[in-house]
Amino acid sequence: MENKRTAGILMPISSLPSNYGIGTLGKEAYKFVDFLVKAKQTYWQILPLGPTSYGDSPYQSFSSHAGNPYFIDLDMLVEDGLLSEKDLRGLNKSNKNYIDYGFLYETRFKVLYKAYKNGFKKDINEFRGFIDNNPFICEYAFYMAIKEYFGMVSWIDWPDEDIRKRKPEVVEKYKKLLEDKILFYEYIQFLFFKQFNNLKKYMNDLGIKLIGDVPFYIPLDSCDCWMNPECFELDDNYVPKAVAGVPPDYFSADGQLWGNPLYNFEYMKSNGYKWWIDRIGSASKLYDVIRIDHFRGFESYWSVPFKDTTAKNGHWVQGPNMDLLNVLKGWFSNVDFIAEDLGYHTPGVQYMLNEFGFPGMKILEFGFDSREKSNHAPHCYVENSVCYVGTHDNSTVVGWLTAANKQDVKYALKYLGLKDATDFNWAMIRTGMSSVSRTFIAQMQDYLGLDDRARINVPGTLGDNWKWRIAKGKLTNKLANKIKEYTQMYERC
């Protein structure tokens, strides 16, 4: 990352304003980039960009290489002549402030199919060039076409055993049977990456760099797992032998049962960790900085019996440690990484961070425990770190202030030099800005002083996450200038 002091804002693509129910790669994304420039920021941090599955979590994607079709901007498709205004009627009925994923699922692919029918022949030469350079997109499109054919169930539940096992003659049969749907899924990836690459160029030309997340695990219901079952700890019927999670912690008394299949690191090592190289290779084309989620997993990971309903009864298993990281560092020596090293910080994790020089993370909201010392208190920070007020998994600052116990709030007020909680969010931001951490990141919600109705995710829960959207008109020049003032005061630009 930059050697100078820098700052950035965490804002999911999905949370941007738009006319059609979810943030996109369209004009509001460009406006947000302009806002970052006015505010003298260096980074825009987003969440994973992959197509989401059940639960709508960007950390549970059907592919490590594909983009989320919901992020394709429909107004841009009208400008490109792929859709008409008539095609968009009724698509703006979903809640303006929160994402209605059910409505999106029922409507968005229908209108994108119209764009495919209108644009495929027109874009054929450019499309073919895209496909030639993106073989993993072809795998994803084939997976989604079969998945749709079998009613969207996971590949381990497909009724045709031969296609589950990818027998060559059966693969060819389904490629012919589902040719139109395969082309559709390929084409909408072409549209996604065309819009994304244009936005990315606009950002970079203005000096804004993109920080993106790479989840440590991938879901069982994914093209990655179907195409590479030998890379995962599955039995002969492709059922996971154990699944991923984390033990009870700050976030959850039951731990977090993620349910992802565990990696077969022994097999991965035998072929030079090709799957990981391909995965990070795709991410490095998207992001200027890669934040590796659950970095702890490289050192050791929590293994939970497959049929358990909580993560309580899991146990730690030794990870690949330096072996895999050495391979990745060798392949991607010019890529900047952030290590999400939250939770129990073992000596092994610290050794890996020191060895590779990856900056770890500090969370201001974790720094004000009145009962015991926390290494997230600002006076404990080191220069090679990224200070966050909070991440997408945390409460907003105002939400934290409301939910925290009275002693912690009292301690925080005293630490921050406040007589009361007025402008508490700005006091937290100033404290993070003034810290020695080389990079400072705040959620957009905290700059706006929003409560936990604007929270992105409550770990370990389903059904009400990933929905918040910023209202139009909130990214004002006044706010940009205030952020700019503090950014310049603490020499982060």
C-alpha cells in the first residue's frame, strides 16, 4: 500500500443510490468517486463483487471469478441501445432505502435477458475477445445454466449424477442443450466487466484506488467447488466431512457456523496451489489492494462437524501457514494486501504478518473495553496497520454508542476528551485519523452519523443483512469539505 499516510471510505456497491433497487456501476458510482476526490481520499473499499446466493451475502458467491449481475447499470444499457425505457417500467417499485433481494431475483434477470437478445450480435466481436481471455467465466456460465435447468438447487443435488461428476460426453450434451442460457450468462458477465473496467479506469485516472475483499472460504454451492471437488474435504457423495466457522467470540456466543467446505490443502499443495493462484489472479485484475478476509485461516482454521447447528463443538486444525503464502507472494509480489487478522491473535498469525509485511487491522470500536486492556485502543497501534472505525460486520458508531454498556461509553468519552456524546461519530473519526496507522478507513454510515438501521451485517444471522442503501443527496459538498478538512489536518493526503 501507499507509504504515505492515507484515508479511505468503506461503501459497498450495493449501497449506492440508483433507480432500480440496488446500487450499480452507473452514474451514482461515478458521483461517489467524485465525492472521494473532493474529500481528498485515496481509497474506496468495497465488499466482494461476486454473484450472491441464498442469504444474499457477498461472502457466499457462486463464483470466485464472476461479477454480480445486479450491479449492471440498466440506464447505461438504455444508453447503449440494449434496452428501452419501456423495458424498465415497474423495476423501480422496490424499497428505495433497503434492498429487496426477492424482487431483484424475480425481475432483474428477465430484463438482462432482453439486453442479451438485443446486444449479443451487435457486440459479438468484442464479446468473443472477452470470452477468449476469461475461461473461468465460461465455467461459471455453464454452472449457472445447469443450475437453472435443475431448479437452482446446488450441484450436489442435481438429479443427473453424470453431470455432477462432469463426465465428458455428458458435459457436451448439456452444452448443446443449454447453449442459449450459457451464452446469456456469459454475455451478462461481459456487460458487468465492461461497466466495471470503465469505472475502475475513471477512479484510477483520478488517483482513487480500490480495496476489495477476497473471502477465505467459498460455498459448496459454487462453480469453484463443482469444477474442483478434489480441492475440498468432501466424501464420495460430495458431502462435506466438516465445515468452516469460528468459535464463540465478541460477535456470537454460539460462534459463527459458516457452513463452507474446508480445503484439502494436501491436494492443493501437490499441484502448486493452482486454485489459489487462479483466484488471487482474478482478484488482482479487479482491485488495487486485496483484503484477505479471515487471514487467520492460513495459520489454523475452525473445523465443525458437518451436521452441527452451532460452531461451539469445532476444533482448530493446522493450516498451510507460510507454504501457501510464500507461493502467493511469489506470484503476486507487486500486489498490495491487507490481512483481516481480527479475533484471537496467535503468535503464528503475528509471525506471518511480520514475515510478509502485510498490514493488519485495528478496530476503534473494539478499543474501549473498560474492564481489560485492548490492543485496539489507539495508543497501541503500529504504523503498518489499517485503522477502521468499524467494518461491515460492526455496528455503526452511533449504534455502538447506543448498545455499549455504560462503563465502556464512559471510558470512551473520557479517552476521546468528550463531555457528552454530541458528535461522538466525528470524535471517533478524528481519533482514527490522528492515529499512527498508515491507512484510515471509515464506513460511509459513520460519516453520516447513522444508527444501526444502517448496519450492513450482523454476523451469524440471516434474513436482514446486506440491505442498507444511502439516500440520494447525502453526499454533499459540505460533507466532502469536512472530511477533506480532517484528512488534510492529519496529513492523510
